[in-house]
Amino acid sequence: MSAKVIELGTIPAPREPRLPVAFERLFDAEYARVVRIAQRVLGDATEAEDVAQEAFMSFYRAHPAEAPYAAPWLHAAAAHGALNVLRGRKRRVARETNDAIERAASAVADPESEAVLSEERALVREALARIPAKSASVLALRYSGLSYAEVAQAIGVKADQIGTLLRRAEEALRKEVMRNG
Amino acid sequence: MDDTKLERLLASDEAPVDSAAGLRRFRETVGAHAVRGYAPPARRRWTQALAAAATVAVLFAGLSITGVADSFFTIFQPKQVATVAIGTGDLTGLPDLSEFGTLTVTTQPAYRQAPTLDAARAETGIAPLRAATLPASVTGDARIYTVSRGEGTFRFDETKLRASADRVSRTPPPMPAAVAASTLHVSGGPAVVQSYGGSFDPKADPRSMSAGAPTLLIAQSKAPVIRSDGASFEELRAYMLSQPGISPRLAAQIKAIGDPAQTLIVPIPMDLASGKSVTVRGVRGIFVGDSTGLGSAVVWVADGVVNVVAGSLGEKELLGVADSLR
């Protein structure tokens, strides 16, 4: 009989499904950041939450919550998931952007500048969907507030490579925006 | 368009994220679609199963008062072994003993390598059984290890249980006064382990054992003894069987064991292994076959010693080794 005896199992709650404590802690610690990463890519809070839920679900099914790679895995999944959504919807976005510009034009004090901003945002997001996935992920992760070290962990490279990757990604995005702008 | 502008354009109105609402939604999805969380690989589940065996043995073995000098009386001292079949749900639903009280290891078992079986015998007082025949796949000499006697106490703690239940908004069955006031004294070993092929390190995390695992283990340990200074076996059993994590099927199997007073219970994960009764050296024991091909084991109790022969061998080979022990 050793101390291992007491490390077993949990008592399931009778009504609501009880998730492992470690998983709930992970959710609590990372959910907001995962949503923000997706939101940087998508520009839409509802869609970003959907992507975050998907990312946590994929992790929940296949990985132990206490895994040391949990947070970087979720960050990368949020970026990839959001980019997939972005690529899938880019035509729809173009239509919605036009609608949004019209709505903005009728609703804000400076309709022209708001409309221009909306259009620019749409263009940048369309460009983000077209540049290589790794570059787009680096931008999404870094712009959502992750440190160089956290971005490096999420995409699986050394931290000292992030500066270069970030510059190249920004250059690629700028070129893509100009090409279509 | 500069980088700052690019970054600004990728920003959006960021309302605060409601993590609690996110978690509620996640729980609802898990519940509505019966999503199964991460399941550990087979080897790890085996580890859980073995630990579960210890848990079940501790909690559900029978009462055999043998007259101990102090205020403790023996509630568990196995003289035979039996299996109960458990499903994955049973395994994850087993109560977490750490929520019920505090385990204190009073004598940490120490293990070390012994040069010969005779030296191991002198150290432990156990007469090691020697294999007269070995399958061709088992090569080389055995490495011999001894494990010294370990002891610990488990003190039930109702306050601790209530605190952990409050954290997950759960109401556990009330802890009976007799249980709440009890301390269990648990002892096990000493033991002798003979390991062929690979390496055996009792201190290593079993989850990390892989290709380097031994092909054959022959282990003998003085049977564990559990004593109580308060609650009787019946009180402990009734209380633990009332826990929501114990399925009716598991409870029924435990209640059906003919001589619970002296029976070491080994749970068999149904989806991974099967168990059956065998006779080893004239004694009734159990054979556990692992359906994943990882290995098998035979366990029997004789003269106060629990014997285990386990390895990555088929049933016939493994029982052949067990029967050849002298």
C-alpha cells in the first residue's frame, strides 16, 4: 500500500457533467486569451468564441489537461481554427463589408472615415487569409498580446526566430494588402 | 501602410471575455453530446487499475479481527485473491481517497538491488521462489531487488471531504460518526522482486515505462494488513458503497465475494483484459490476460505472501513459469 492509492479517480457530480479539475483550471486560465487570438483573426466576438470552444473541445478529447504543452497547443489551435473560418468566409465577408459600410455611413458622425476603416479592416483580413498559414498565425498570436516566447512555443520554433518571422509576416501581409487594395 | 496600422486594423472591439459563461457552454456541450474526455493509454489505465485494486482492497476487504495488542484491530489480511470486472466508467468513477482524509506514510518502503536470492532472503525473511524453467524469449539472469516494509496511516477527515465537495458544488453522503473518527493503519511488504530483461525501478513513474520494461517479473510480498481503531469493516464498506461514484454493478460484485474477510480483490478492466481462476502450485489464484497484447499476470496468495508472476508472455508460457517455481 503506497501513497499512489489516494491518487485515483473522482466522484462524478450527479447532475451537471463534471470536468476534471485540472481541465477547468486550464479553461479558466486560457479561455480569454484563446478567444482574443481568434478575435484578432476574425474581428467577430461570436465567431471567436465558437473557435475557442472548438479548440478546447479538441484538446479535451485528446490531451491530458495537465500536459505542459496545453497553453501553446490551445493558442496555435485558436489561430489555425480562426484562419480556417476566415478562409471559408472571405467571399461572404466581402458582401457583408459592403453592407457594413452602408450601415456605418448612415449611423456615425464621420461616415466617410468609418466606412474607409471598415473597408481597410476587411481588406487586411482578406489578405491575412491568403498569406502562408505560419505567417498569419505569427501575426494573430503576437497581435493578440502573446510574448515572443509564447508565440514561439505555439508554433514550435525557437524564441529568437520570432523577430525575423514577425517581420517577414508583416511584409507578406503588407504586400498582399497593397496587391489587392 | 505601416506595421502599426496593420496591427490596428487587425484589432477589433474587444469586449471582456466571460470565461465562466464559456465554461458553462463547454460543460453543456460535453453533457449534451456525451463527449468523452482524454482517456489515458492502455498502460496508464493499467496503472490506474492496479491502484484501483489497492483502493478496492483497502476499502472492501473483509473483517477478520485477529487480536492486535493495541487499540487497532485488523480489518484486512488477504489469504486468497479474486477479481471484479470493471468498466471504464467504474474506473473513472472510483472515489478519490485523498478527498476523504489524509494518508501519512510513516515508514517509507526502501528498495535496493540484492546480489543474490539468498541475500534477498536474509534481508526480507521471504523465501524467494526460483523459476526452474523459462521461456526462450526470457534471456539472461534476473536482477534481484528487495523492498522493505512500508507503513502508513489514513485518517478520515469529514471537514476535508466537505471542503472538496463545496469546490465542485456537490453534496456527498454524510460521513458516519464512526468512520469520521477513524484512523486506518496500513502496512505492506517486505518484498522480493526478480526482474528479467529491461529494467525495474519501483520508484519510476509507471507511465514512463515503455520499451525498457521487463519481459518477466516474479514478485513476492508479505500480504498487506489494514487495521482500524474505530470503524469496522461493515461500516467502512457501507459508507464507501454509498458513494455516487460506485456503480451498482461494481457494488454487487463486491458484495458477492464469498469470503471478503480474507480476499485480495483485483479489478479487471473489461475492455482491456479478462480474468479467470487458475490453480498455481496447488493454490487457487487468478490469471489476468491483457487483451491489448501488452502482457499477462498470475496472482496467488500462500502462507501470508502475495505472489505475482507477470510479463509480456502468453498465458501458457506465464503459467508454465509460475508452475515451475520452487
